[in-house]
Amino acid sequence: MDDDTRRFAEEYIADYAELYRIAKEKMPDGAPPEVIVFLLRGMKAALYYREKEEKKKAAPTNTVGEKDLQTILEELGWKNARNGRQWIFVTNRDGSMVEALKPLESTLEKIKEAKGMLVIGKWRYSISDGGKFLSRYPVEGRSIQ
């Protein structure tokens, strides 16, 4: 379980436990358990949708302008290879995306779709078949729009 999922689960359980305590206190003595369960199901759904909305609001946007895109790409820790090629890891050992590349997620998808034919600035970009490496080759060409 990744950290975000674990944190969400812990917060969810804490919120749910608090709501259960409040519901039990507010219910009249001798209230049937079915009523408490019904109330808690509604609270559980409300918690789920509240958390979902909060995550949507906090989600980073993946829109990067062309100039910003070139700047971000230039600032990555490229490693040199043969024939002027450079490369960088796209994923960490655990399979998650490298943090520095997260703002470029939509651009990486375009590169995958273009199969090595996407030119950005002075470079042609490609992603390895396994999606682990991003490579770039010097070319003369035009930038993407």
C-alpha cells in the first residue's frame, strides 16, 4: 500500500470512528442497531465523496506551456550516451513516476504515442518500450505546438 493510500485509509478510519461516536451519542437510548448502521452508511458515503472532491481540488494540473516544457526538460538530470543521445529514468525502482517528470505526464503520453518522432525544441524524444527510460536525440526541427 503506498503512502497516499495508507494516509487516506487512516484519515478515513479516524473520521468514521469519530462519526460513529457522535452518532451513538446522539441516538436515543435503546435505538435499534439498524438505525445506527443506516446513519453510519450515509455518513460513510458523505466522507467518501468529500474526500473525493478534496482530492480533485488538490490535483495538480498537467498543463505546461511550450516554453515551460523546454525549461523543465532542460533542467532534468540527463545522462550522456552514444551519438549525442541523452537519457533519464521515467520510473523509480518501485514503478512510480520520477517526481521531476510528474508535471510532464501528458507530454510523456504524447511521446509514447509518437513513438520517438516527437520533436521539442532541438531534441527528438522517445520512451523505451517498457516505459522506464526517456531518451532524446539532437535534431534540427521545429517545436511542438
